Amino acid sequence: MGAANRAVRAVFRRWVRSVLVVSVLCFIFAMIVAIPPSMSASREATQETIDNLISNAQAVNASVSTVATQINCRLPTISVPYSGPNNETTIIQPLMNLTQYQNMTTIPHINDAMPLFEIEMNKTGFAFDVYGLPLSNASLFSNYSLLLPTNVSVGRNLAFGDIDVVVLQERIATHFGVGVGDNFEVGNQTFRIVGIEGYTALNRTVAYMSLNNVWQLTNNTGNATSVRVFVDDVHNVERVANELSVMFPELSVSFSASLAYSFIQMQTQTDAQLSLALSTMSDIERMGMVELEIVVVVACAMVLFIMLYTVRERTREIGTLKALGASSLSVLGQFMLEGVLLCFIAGVFSVIVGGLGVSWFANLVLPSPTLAGNSTVSSGGVFLGEASVGAISVALTFEVVLFGLGVAILLGALGSLYPAWRAARTRPAEAMRYD
């Protein structure tokens, strides 16, 4: 009878012990099968979190940064009592002579300064604002388009170089019964309607046009009701505002401090969550490797002790085989094959168990990846989203199955090597005296 046949018969003849050994090894090998794909899935989930954090931060930056880095400069309003039609107080906005403020952009960290002209008009008893924008400034469209109408629902928005055209807020268009393509008179000039602005958060009743056209309407060429200053970075807004106040003490300088500070807080929060995600990824990989090493050592040690006990228990059988002419190599092969066979059977069942419960194993033995919430912008500022801990879903691949079976066979061979060597060295006379 060959060594292979004796090994197979020994495994199935002692089936109770074999079932117990296979059950324990099955659980251990299932962990070996589950840990590598779990590490990969956790790494992918954490990387997705990092990508989402960066993407969300960039999206919020695009919509908030331009607003948070704006500084509004204007002359203080003047109150004239009893000057209105019904003897009410009239609020007058003095005009800024732009030639006096040409050197604004010499202040460090200022990217641009755009003059704006806003005036209230009254047409047949209907009051609305006219908003003049520097449409000849290309950077308005490439960098600061938030100054343009934000929700043009019909027609088009204002374009670079537009002249003698207007975008009306829908309340104005509805009141006068006009639409895109129609002419609309403002003051003593006629403009072609190119777009209608729908509902916006500010819900203003405004007609948008070129700054040059507003200058013609009001005969105030070279003046503005305000100058919008754009700073290169939100961290420099307060410093630039202070320098503007010092250089031009007659101006009222204001910026959205709460939005700027919220923006800085969002950046800090983003950095903290990125650091957490990277730390989680590092922890997962480090713990996964440690656990994999421990499980491999435990599996190898179990096979070693089980086979040592088997050799000790079957010493007389070994002596009999040697007395009947079995070679040391044959005995060595028998016990090596027996250990490998036990581990192979355990490996097959571990693949089944691992395939059914690999996600459970993954969340049991490894830290859960950090998942990030979505970015939102609220009236109170910027909120990036809380980090949360989520379970991962893992699926076994054919490569992982081969890896698990290969590890099982290798550990079976390594664990059985020393016991099999001891069995092969046993002398028949000593073995027959063993009780």
C-alpha cells in the first residue's frame, strides 16, 4: 500500500478527529482568505472617501470662494430728511469717481477691482433697479461670473462686449408684458431684451445691462455706486479690508466675515477628514498585515502540534510499517501528505465559508473605513459633512480562491514537515516497545 493511500485512509479512518481539525482550520483559513480582499476593499472605500472629500471641497470652493473673497467699497450713504414725495427721508448713495480709486489694485493680494453702478428707475409707476456691469472686462466672465444674473431661465445671459441689451428679472418682464427679442425702454434709451432671469435667492427686481449704458442713462461716465474688490485668498480678506480702510478712509469697506471664517473652518475640516481617512487606511493595512501574520503562524502551529500528536499516537503503527519494510522516505511522505490533505480539505471549506461570510469576516477583523458626508452651503456658512463609519462589502475573486488554497497546502506541508521527519527517523525496535 502506497504512502498516499495510507494517508487518505488515516484521515478518513479517524473521521471524528479529522472533522474537528478541519473545522478549526477552516475558520483560520477563512480569515486568511478574507483578509487580503478585505484590505483591498477597505483601501478602495477609503480612497473613494478621499476622492469625495477633495471633489466636495473643490465644488464648494468654486461656489463660495468667489463670494467669500469679495470686498464691497462704497461711499457712506447720505440721509436727507423730508426730501421725498411724501416728506419721507431720502437715502442718497454718493458716487465714486473712479479716477480717485485707480490705485486700489496696487494693494497686495488684490486680483481685481470692478466698478458697479446701481440706480433705481421708475417707469409708469413701477420701480425697479438698474444694475450696470463692466461687460468689457473679460475677467468678469472668466473669474467673477457670480456678479452676472444667476438664473437666466429664458434666452441668454449677458455676454462680453454687450451693448444696448438688457436681461430683465421676470417680475419686470411680467409687469410690462415683454419677452426675449422685444424692445424695452429705460429712461430715454431703448434696449433689446436678450434674457429673462427667473427666481433667485435675493429675489431682486433688477434690469442688468452694460456699465457704459448706465453711464449714458445717468450722464455719470467714470463714476460708480460701488467698487467690488476681489482678493486672491480668503485668508487675506480681512487684512486687505483693513488696508483699504487706511488708504481710503472716506470709504465704507465691508465683507462677509461669517462666510470667510466659515470657509476657513471648512478648509480646516477638510484637512482633518483627509488626515483621518489616510490614518484609517494606514491602520487597516497595518492591522490587516499583523492579523494575517498571526493567523498564518497560528495555522502552521496548529498543523505542527496536530501532526506531532498524530505521530506520537501512532508510534507503534510507524514501527510496524518500518518493520514491514517501509522506507523512511515513504513514512515521511505519508505524514506529509496526511497534513497537506487535512489542510486542503480545510482550505476547500474555508473558501466556501469565506465566500458566504467574507464581508462579515472583513468587518470583524479590520477597522471600518471612514466614509464622508456631502458638502452643503447654508445660510450659516459652509458645512462639509460629518465623517461616518460604514461597513464594507467584499467579494471573493478566483485569484483569492487560488491564494487561499495555495496557502492552505503550503501551511499543511510546512506544519507537517517536522512531525513527518520525526516519524521517518523512528526505529522499529523502539517503536514496538512504545506503549
